[in-house]
Amino acid sequence: MARIRACLETALAPTRLELIDDSHLHAGHAGARQGGHFTVRIAVPAFAGKRPLECHRLIYGALGELMQTDIHALSIEIVHA
């Protein structure tokens, strides 16, 4: 989780960042062996005026290859600081 947090902080400078590991809720799920299940609650000033899809793309871009290696599923909640 530290790598995920570091990528988001470095790329997006969030004013609020909560990262929750939900992997235990998916034990036995075939994809769970290939990466974790996470929820991210994030507030980023640069998200102002952007549609949710644009914000999600920025988050996925910040996470880069972690989306292929460490993360199997990511639930994103855009929040206000």
C-alpha cells in the first residue's frame, strides 16, 4: 500500500487521501491472487471542474504499472477536502 500511496501523493498532491485494503473481502476470488482490492478516497484541487471519468483517468495514470501488478480492483471515491 505504501507504493500506491506514494504514487498518488507524488503525482496528484492530494489534500485528503485514504487508502483502504479490501483484499480480505475477496478471499477465494480468482483475481485476488494477482493483486489487491483497494478503495481510495481522494481529494485533489486539480480535480475541480473535471468530470469523474477525467479524475479516474488521472488516478490510473498516477498508479501506472501498479494497476497491472499490485492492484486487481480499485474503487475510487472523489471527495471534497
